[in-house]
Amino acid sequence: MGHKIVIINGSPRNGSATSKVVKFILQVLEELKADYYLIDFENIQLPQFNDRQEPAEVANLHKKVNAAGGFIICTPEYHGSVSGALKNFLDYCSIEDFEGKPAAMVSVASGHGIYALTSLQMIMRNLHAWTLPLSVAVGHVESKFSGDNLTDKKIAGRLQLICKELIRFAEIFGENKFTHY
């Protein structure tokens, strides 16, 4: 597996349900022997976006994003959209960061999680990422876990599938640079 996958945990909350989903995804990627890097907003606090200056920590994240062959982006659903931490980071990004790269999206919510997923898909399409047709909404998340363990086999299967699909598309896209222009 030659193309690095960047996983983005868009939750700023320690021990969040989104972080539990991300841990499951990381286990799947380990089993698939994928090369990956985690950007975890549980441990990163970026200053509010300001288009006049780019902080050093953002420049460092840009290097990781630019080296990526694909993305798995996970977000909690806050008030029907993505987390502010994730949106703030994506505001620092540009089309050049994501153009022609595949992206899988996962939302996590106490409700259904569809609104955050839809918002994230629109954002990533505007950044010219190739969004995978299959996305995963981990709705009613409190019923999907026992402690830190994902117990819902249907959700586990979907998460495994998007990991496999993302790796497959990263390999295809890495060999053939797809752009919108």
C-alpha cells in the first residue's frame, strides 16, 4: 500500500464518540497494512481562521495533507453540521490540498448524523476532492458501542468497506492524477 491515508478526527472533545469511531478505523487500517497519518483535533487547537496569515502548526498540517493519497474525514454532528474545529481547519485548506484525491466521510451523532455528512460532502466537493459514493453516518452512536468497543456489526462492516474502498481509490488515483481542470 503505497499511498498514505490521512485520517482526520474532527472532534475537539477528549474521549468523544467520534474518537472511538476513529480508533476503530485505525485498527482496520492496521489490519489492512495501510500507511496512514492521524490529524486529531482532540489534541490540536488551531487559531481562528485568518486568511492574512498561516500559523506554523497549519503549515505543518498542510505538508501532511499534501503528501496524502486519500482521506478519511470523521466529524461529530454539531447543530446539524460539522464541528467548528474541522471547519476551521478546512478553511485554512485550499483546492490544491485536496484536488484529485479520494475522500471518505464519516459522521457521528446522537441523532442520525446525516446533516453533518451532507455538509462535509459539500465542503469536500468544493475543495475538489473525489468523494466516495459510500459514506457512513454512525447515528444513535450511544447504542453502537459497549465501552470503547464497536458492537454494531453493520456499522463495523461499512467502516471496513470505506477503508478498503479508500485505499483502492487512492492507489488508482495515485497512478493517474485526476484534476478538475
